[in-house]
Amino acid sequence: MRPEQAVVAHHFEAMGTACSLFAVGRPQSCLVLGERWVHDLASRLTRFSADSELSRLNTRAGEWVEVSAELEAVLRAAERAYELSSGLVNAAVLPSMLAAGYTRTLNAGATTVMLERARPAPALPEVLRVRPARARIESGAGIDLGGIAKGWMADRLCEVIGPNAVVNLGGDLRAVGAGPQGHGWPVGVAGVTLLLRDQGAATSSVRRRRWGGAHHLIDPRSGLPADTGLEEVSVVAASGFEAEVVAKTALLVGPGVAPAYCASHALAWWLDGRHDA
């Protein structure tokens, strides 16, 4: 049996959620630098700060705007998410999120819900254009990167910290390497412990980030908070980004289609509907 190797761990708050980094054979300072990277990039990708790079892109809708390599990469990830989900994971839902009252961080409290202003989201390829170092959002549109950014960041940071590490950014998780005992990293997913190796996991839920009768997960087909009969979906996939996209898509397609969808796109999955159904 392979002897257990020492694990270094680092926990912090970022993006309004709990984050954790774990690694074997890496100094603590490496994880501290990882936290700094998360804070720096999150401050540039948030829509809740008028000074962020994403906010500047949104406020200059109708113009070509210079963007950093990181924002370009996450915007391209948003395009991939749209394609992989057949349009259900759509970063162009920002106007509907604002109509639902998600206008600032939940720690600051939601503002007035105005669902009568919600509209189906436009097709992402119709409102977002990405070129090397430049991007354009069409007038009247807005982009929210949300979980897409977290999944992408978890993958990117885990590869940097690796080769034997776990990054968990508020439930968007990536594990690489053999773990401390050589059998994979023990990771809790949907109440069970799995051994993950070079895999990702994510949970999409409408039970958290709620206010009044609204929540943060918008169905782009209606522009309204999703109400499909599923309330939480957890999946394991090849990466944190893929797990995020598959979990959100499965929740949006609902209990009738989600099992077949997950069987085609995930390595493992758990579906949880209304307890009173």
C-alpha cells in the first residue's frame, strides 16, 4: 500500500462563497498565491463592481472593447457552454437577472423584483462577439459569467497548483493527481464521498441564493427564475467547467430529460426534485 502523503490546505472566502485549495508536495505559499490569483481575477470578472473589466465591457455595449487574455478566455468558455448546452447555459441572461432583483451581491440584499420586465434571453452568438484581445456586446444586451467563470477558474488554478491538487471554488471543483494515498482525492458530492482523479464536480441548485420568490438561476427560454421540478443537480465530469455546464443544463431540462442527458454527458450524477412533489 502506498504510504499517505502530507496534504497542505488553504481555506478562504472569495466571490461570496467558501473556497478551498489542497495539494500534495507543494508549499503553503503556493496555495496562498492561488488565493491571490482567485481574488484578482474575480475582481475583474464580477458584474457587481462598476470598475471591473466585465462591467466596462457591459457598459460599452455596442462597441469593440479591448479585453485581457483572461476575460477573452472566459468569454470563449461562455460560448462553449452555450454550444454544449444547446443554448440553456446562456451568459446573456443578465437583463433577466436584474429584473429578478439580483442587482448586487446577496450579502448586500436583493433589490426590487420586477419579473414583468424579464424577457427570453437572446441567443448568445447574436449578442457576443469575441476576437483576439477584443470583444463586443450588442446594444441592449448584458453578460453575466457566474458559474462559468468559477468552473473555468477551478480548472485553470488546479493545473497551475498541480500535479496533485484539488481546487474547490464554492462547489465548482477540479481534482488532479493521485491524491494523498494514491487512489484519488476523496471528495464529498451529494452526500457521498468519491475518489476523483483528473476529474471535476459541480452542483447547480435553486435552493441557495434565494430572495422572496426569486432565485439566481434564470431559464433563458423564459427569462424567469427556473422552475422545472428539479431543485438541485450534482455531477462529476472530466473538468470543473464541464461539470458546471452539465449540472446547470440538467437542472434546466427538468426531471423528464435530465437522466438521459446526464447519462450522455456526465461520469456520475445526482438529481433532487421538490420534496413536496
